[in-house]
Amino acid sequence: MKTRKLSLGLVTACALALSACSSSVPAADKTPDAMEKETQKAPQTVKVVTNGSFSLPDDVLAAFTKESGFTVELVNGEESGTLDSKLILTKNNPVGDAVIGLTANNIIDVANAGVLDDSVKLDGPKGADKYKIAQASGAMPLDRSDACFNYDIAYFEDKGLTPPAGLEDLVKPEYQNLTVIEDPSKSDTGFALLAATISHFGEDGYVDYWKQLLANGTKVDAGWKDAYQVDFTAGEGKGAYPIVMSYASSPFWTINEAGDASSTANVAGGCYPVVEYAGVLKGAKNVEGAQKFLQWLSTPKIQTVIAEENVTYPIDESAQLPKGMAEFAPRPDAVASLDPQKIVDSKEEWITAVTELF
């Protein structure tokens, strides 16, 4: 997919004001106290473990360094659906100072395992309170990336076929062999689909729906990259499936150069709200830097940068959406979220029930 970068001008004004001038005092004439203070001001690295898809432009990260004195290293891990296991397995020797990209599907497990430092105060973006989870007090809501089916507009126009309107359509004969999804045991996007079907059809009906979905020729990939970038007809791989489980914001990626049309659109029904969380890792080497970085991500200007760079919806709804996003990839009307504690209690049972059908 193409990457869109945001101008540094949005975020550097305060950074430039805070840039330090070099001292004119010779090193030999400096007192020990002065030298110690300068050492303390030297940039330190904040290592941030991500879900593999979160990114920020280099110039924006440089602005944070000028403002705070801390440099940032983004350590890309794997999808959120497996990031939780990695954090739990390494909790006694954390692989970073902070984490970005956990969701309500796994944040309680991570918190219960003692991975997050809940003693660090993180206010979060404006509007974060409604997304906070009591059982994970160390988790800060950062952005929202609703999972949603996308379809290839040109494919349906060429075939004279009406695009699907919701989950029920995907099991109809006219949509046979047209859909690719992700494995809910390996992908957070796949689990979001599973959660959407449970929310929509109930615990008594979701397994039957999955049976119909698979019987209708739906392909199951390991993760989002395989599904969207390889098997989706409108993806980079120009695959064979014109319907893909992706995100409600994905049509923003496929807006043309003129900015007046997108080659993909969302299936209106069946979207599932996915809030991404961040937190400071317990045992972090740079707690101060991690806290400052996450609080910086909560500011309206950087919430806008996150939306532009990662094509997600800001938690702070006063933050500006990228041009074209509101028109071609607006926040969807999603099904109701499942209770996070219910997910913890039943996730493995739900996953097993559908993966046995593969």
C-alpha cells in the first residue's frame, strides 16, 4: 500500500522553541555538577514495541526528540493477536519500554499477567475515558481501527453484481468464492470478525454462520497482509478475492491521485469496533521517556498524525481526520462490542469452535 506522510509543520513549532543551544563553556572549566546535568539532558532511547503496523514519520519522531530529549525506537513485532503472547513470555525481561497495538481482545490477559506498569499515570487522549477498561488500568486508549469487510468496486461493476450489504449476504450463492478472511487464532483482524459474528448472531448462532461462510468458498489466510496485500483483487498482489476482511479506514488507502474517488468501499454491516491500547511495560528501563512519549501521542496534533500515518480513527474526535477519510472511510456503524471480560473467559472456546471447521 502507498504510505502517506504528514508535514512536520504540524508538530515542530514547540519543538523548535525548545531546541537547546550548545554551551560556550569549555569542558575543562565545567564543574562536576554541570557536567552531570548535561549528561542527564543527553537523549535517551525509548524502545516502543508495536503490533507491526504502527508507524510514525521520522521527522515527527525527530520533533519529539527535540521537545523531550528522548529518542524513539519503534520495534515492530507481530499482529496484535500474537503480540500479547510475546509480551507475557518476556515480562521478566521486557523487550521494550512501552507497547502500542494491544486491543480489548487481549489487553486484560496482558494486564493480569503483570506486563503493564499501572503505577504510571497516563491520561490518554480527550475522550479516552469511555474506552478505558477497569481490569487493565495501565492501558491507555490510543486510536480506533474498526474491522470491516471491504470490496473492490470495479469488480462488482464489471460483473454487474450488487455489493454485499452485510454478514448475511456473504453466505449467499452469488458471493461464492469471493471472500478472504483471516484466521482468528492468529490474527486480531480475524478475531474481530469472529467477535462481530458472535455479537450479531449470538453464541447460539455464530458457529452455524461460520459453517455457511466456509462452505461458500471463503478463503482463510494467516493474517491481514496475506489477505489484503496478496489475495484481495484490489490489493498489491491483485489476487482473486474481491471481498476482504480488513478495516473501515482501508478505503482511504485506495483514494485516487485526484482525491475524488476510492477503488474500494466498506460493506456496511458487520463492522466491529477495535480500540488499540498503549502502555508502559513493567520493568522498563526508561519509564520517564515511555510516559512522556505516550502522553505526547495523546495530544490533538499527534492524534492527527497517527490518523494520517496509520489510517486509524483518533480517540480524540476533535483531532482532524486526513483529507478524504471522512468522505470515503468514515467511522462506521458497528455492531456492539463484546464485554472484555467475556472475551477473556470465552475466547479460546470461541476460536476452537470455528478453527475446527477449517
